[in-house]
Amino acid sequence: MSNGKALGRRRFLRMGAAAAAGGVVGCSRRGEGPAAPPEGPRAWHLSELAPPPEWSRLDGWQGQVRGSEFRRLLETVSTDGAGFWSALELREDRALIRTSTAEEGAERYALRFAAEAGAGPAARGEGPAARYWRRAGEMGRSPGRPLEGVHIALDAGHLGGRWAQMEARWYRVGSSPAVMEGELTLQTARRLRGLLEAGGARVSLVRETAEPLTAQEPTALRGAALASLVAGQGTGVVFREEQIRREAERLFYRTSEIRARGQRVNEVLRPDLVVCLHFNAEDWGGDAGQPVFSGRNHLHVLAHGCLSGAEFALDDQRFDTLLRLVQGVPDEEIRLCDAVARHLARATGLPAYSYLGKNARRVSDNPYVWARNLLANRVYHCPVVFTEPYVMNHAEVFARLQAGDYEGEREVAGRRGPSLFREYAQGVADGLAAALEAGRA
Ligand SMILES: [Zn+2]
């Protein structure tokens, strides 16, 4: 879900500081603020709970990417187009990248470009350097079976069960069953897995249950929570135990859990692509027991990008973004997002959601596709399709969620059709198949 307002006012107050310092306001993205400094005074130049980058991991990409390509992706996708100059200098034959924003005189990492003329596949990031994922064009032809042999990781957004209320991805109307985003996404992931496997894909679920992947439950994050509160509000403030507890919870489900998923995807699963499944929501007011319903229902699909200058100044965000860029992730990712968005739009009939702020940008002529800098798409070092269909607190969506999953078609909320879960899964599966079919041709 992508609307910060659903979480109430406290988060907004905090996000004032976080956004100013380069944090991201929004869904799984909310509250990824300036670095709390648990490891010492220099940690402010890292995002919360981020390890310092190992810049040598770019070594495999020396001489692989043309300068013109690097600049195009940096200016038109990866950043907001304005905010990278203080941390990166483009020369004709190389990019000079600040390795640490904290140290004025820190050594800059020099990434050499490929020759502009006559460059082969390496110039498009297709060289032998280390990346674990394959673009569709490298998978070999598979006429009529575009998903055959493709390894797809499904990341069911958020948690569920006993964690859903903590995450504020939970509401209930009267005595009806509670609506929990993390349960809905897992249900969709299971349905989607069946469709993709039937098409020949190898499918991994990043999480299989409502339980977290991270071993750092909130009690283990108390020190980091205190440091984060101090970073946001200053040392002269006395924090209540309740504030510290809630901050530790936020670090648990919004940061530590997503970092654990990134680690599992990059180091264990190593798929060809990731689909992050979410449901959207509009502001449902401060009481999840009496949610306000919205008349708006919409769809969008996110690629990664649009870093602000403040975000690009954070060492880990700059590193993750550039590691994706040199691998040629953005173009493949946008191609996949475009196809999934088109098929989801057809399956759902939903209009495109439009961002009004500067935290997202259009990256193709598809009005459903936006680039946005989320922890949950930045930490995956392969193409990510991040889907945001359906406003959970829209009356028709609520009725369809209450109807649950079913075979065939039924009339729900005055409209005859498949279950919402099957509609969602089918749209994504058809979109992936279309993108892979075109790419493998
Ligand atoms: Zn979500």
C-alpha cells in the first residue's frame, strides 16, 4: 500500500525530518529515514540498518557500460535528474563516485566506461561480469512456453497474522473478518505461483508464512530505535517507553525485515526477477476498527528510481542504485513493469494512479508505470516488478475481499467476475509471459 496517511499522524511528524534528510515517504517505503547512528557518529550517511557498501563489488563492471548509457539511466530513471552531482562526477571516460559522503576527502571510486563506438554486448551490461539474473534475451528461445525455465521470486509484501496490526496493514468493519494486506499478498502469491509453475517457471516465495524472515524482532532493536529517535528529534528530548517500542517495531517490519528479504533474494534465491505483490489503500482515518472508505480505486506498477539528491547522498542508496544501473537492471525492469501493468490494467479495469509529488517519475509512455525509490525494490539486485493494484478500503474491493477466493465467476458487489485473487494473479502472470515472450523471441 502506498498512502502514508493510513498510518496516522505520528508517522507524518516523524517523516518530516526523515524526508528532509532523504527518507522516503510512502508505502513500504515510509520511514526509511536518515541513518540512526547505532554504530557510531559516522552512520548518518547510511540509511537505517544499512551496512556500509563494498565499492569493490563494482569492479566486475569496469569497462562494461558506455558513458552515454550510464548518463541516460542516471538522469532519466535512477535519480530525479537533478540531484546526483555532489556525489558523482561524470567524465568522458569514467564516473568518479564518492565512496563516503561523511568524509570530504574520501577516495572516489573510478568506474571506467566502455568505448562508445563499436562496443559489443558488454556495453549494454551483457558482459561476463557477475550478476546472478538473466535478461529474457539470454534465456534462449522457448516458443509458446515463454515462462519455461525462468526463475521468479515472489515477494508477498508485508507480514500477516499477529504482525498485521503492528504494521498498520489491518482494518476491520464491524464483525467481518479483518482485512490484512500481508495475508492478501501471500494468498495472491500462492495463486500466482501455481499459474507461473504451470507455464514452466521455477518459483520461489520470498516468504512462505505470515512470519518474518528477519531474526531481529523489535526487542532486539531497542538501541537502534533510541538512536533513530535521537537522530530525528535531537538529544534534548526525553522519549517515552511507548515511543521507543513503536520505533523499534517500525525498524523491525519496515527496515530489518526488508533487508532480510533482500539478503535472501541476492544471496540464496538469486532469481531472474522478483515480483513484489502489494495492495494499495487510501487514507482510512485513525481508527482501523472504523475505517473510512474511499471512492478511489486504482492501479500502478513501480520500477526503481527517482532518487533525490539527499537519497543519492546516502552511501548505501547510491551504491545499491549504481549496482543495479551497471547491470542494466533498469531497462529490463521497466520492460517487465510495462507488460505487467498493461495486463493488470486489462484484467482489473482499474484506472492509473498518478503521483503528484516529486518522489516518483514516469519512465515510459505507460501511465501505469512509475519509478520510485523504495527500500523494497532497491535492495534486490535484479529486475523487480512492484505491483500496487486495488484500494483495500474501496467498497467494491472490500466486498470482493470478503467474498474470498473462488473458482469461476460470481456476482459480487453488483459485478460478475473472477475472485479478486485470481484476477490479480492472472494479470501478473499474463504480463510476465508477454514480456518474456517478446524478450526470448
Ligand atoms: Zn503494501
